[in-house]
Amino acid sequence: MRLGSDALKLPGAGRLTPVQQLQQAAERGLHGLYFRSTLHLSPTLDPGYLDEVRACADDLGLYLEAGLGKTNPYTLAETPEIRGLGDGDTLLGFRKIIEAASRIGIYELWSATGGIKAFPGYHMYDRFRTDVPWNEQLEGIERLLMRLAPIARDAGVHINLETHEEITSFELVRLIEEVGPDVVGITYDTANPLQRGEVPEMTALRVAPYVRQTHIKDAVLIRSHDGFKYQSRPNGQGLVDLDPILPILAEHNPDLNLSLEVAFVRAAGVSFPELASQDVRSRVELTNPVWRAGHPDLSGEELAEYIRLGNAFSDRVDAGEVPGFDEFDQRVWGEDECWKWVADSQAYVQDICRRNGIQLVGPDEALTATAAQRG
């Protein structure tokens, strides 16, 4: 395994080129970067620049991953650049991304089925849209993936759906089994399923056979009037215990890249308005009958364990042992704090790997292996 980071939310994401970000990652001791979209590498998919990015990663011994874009047809209007890439032909736009990524040796492509919106309560999630019910969105996602599947197969690429905030792990597994695990996998965000009422270790057991990319992230649940408030924290400071989770992942995919994800960046030279108050808006409304009805796969056993975990952390907040929601949210937040988040998370994951006998392959080992392959 190798330990790197999602590039999008690191300091400099808005002002550094991908090559410069890779160089920065190497200086920070990261083993690679994963760019949320291949269009972040080059908005025009310029072959010359894509080759330069690939060569830089190889020269530094870093892994390089990227993304395809969202594959929910009801959210495609939010990413017009994909349709634009195909001159109005959305499938052609997707094809160009898939083939460009494959050409430079990127065979694992992130995707998602929706996203957080700046609306109150559960309407922040595409899951609770009233114009297109979630079951119809899932049907549309499956149909689009079926159309993309032959393109991805021809290119040797996997489309990896994230355990994103709007979809459950149960639904992801069903989608993969319908479309085919030879072409669709999972980008496992270790914290997001908490927003769907899922227990981290239980989620890991469900998704591990299909995991091909990751967001290694932590979060907490803090009691509120309608259930719990969700808030991201550095790895090792929340509810996501990687001690049982990483061995589960390693058993199924020992070559998996572990990509950290910082919650969001306020002072990194780029603005993400849709993320700026994400933690404030993220609520798990367990007492709301609409929310409960929207999660039919959750068992009573998992829900009871979820509530126990949330209450246990909330008790620690009440006792003054750990920062509460507002205290943490109002902390000073700049580039130094962002890099500390990364460093603290690196140290935590490295310790987990050492204790569980999981080898992390750094750039030096990767370069040696590459040289040996070249013979």
C-alpha cells in the first residue's frame, strides 16, 4: 500500500499546477496524489501536458490517480465541462476522459452519484430531491453506467463510485453487482457513510471486495436535537477506527493506495463555496421520519451501534475531553493548519499499518521496483 492524498483540497490546489502539486507532495513525504478529475490535470486533455504529469509522478516515484466525474444523469448539468468536451455529446465527453486517462496509465477513475448542496436539513443531499425520487436517480445512474461500461472495458479502466454523502454502501454494492465488478468499483471514503447512519467497520466489511480507490478520512458525531451533527476531524481524532478497517482493505487489495482527504481548505488559494460550511450543514436526522424512511437497508443492530458510538463521543465532548462542534469549527484555519492535519493523519495511518503488519511502499521503493521492471 502507499499513503498519499487527494490533491483537490491541499494548500495550493487553486494556484499550483499538477506538476507543482506532485513536487510539493513529494516534499511532504506523501506517496502520491489523486486528482478528483482528469480535467484537473488538463482541462483540454492536452496529450503533451498529460505526459508531463505522468513523467513527473514516475520520476518522483509517486502514484497518480484521477477521476471521471459524476455519473448521476440528474446532476450532469452541474458539470457542463464534460458535455462541452464532447461538443454536446456527453458520452463522447466521458469517452475522451476515459481514453486520455488510460493512455497515461491511470486505470482507476473516481466517480460520485451526487453531492452536498447549500440547502437546510436533509434537502442538502441529492438523495432527498423531490423532483426525481432517489430510486429513480439510482435507476438513471445504473443506465448511464451501463452505457459507459463498454467504453471503460475497452480502455481497461474501472469507474469507482465513492461512498459519497448521498448514497449508502448497500446501494453501491447493488449497483456494482448489476453493472459488473470488472468495470465498476468503489472509492471508499471511510467517513462519509456516517452521514447515512452506517457504522464504519460494518461499512468496510460490505465494500472491501470492491474497493479500488480511497479517501482515508475521520469524522465525529455530536448529539443534536434531531439526532447527530457530523463533522470531519483529522484521522485518529474521530469515530473511524482504522485498526480493524485497514486490515480488511489490505486483505482484499494489498496494493491499494490510501489517499488522505483534508476536510476543506479555507486559506489555500482556492475557494470552494459549496464546501465552505459543509460540516455545519451535515446532520444525521435520526428522529425525522422522512430521513428514517429513506434508509430501508439499515438494520436495528447497526443503528443501535451507531447511536452508541455517537453518544459515546458526545459524552467525551460534554466531559471536556475533546473539542465540541463549535469549538473545533471556529479554530484558526490556514495552510499551516491544513498541513498539520495531513501530518497528523499520516502519522496515525503509519502507526496503524506498522501494528497490523501492513507495508507502506514509499517513493524510493516504488522507483526501485520500476527500475527492476524496466530491467
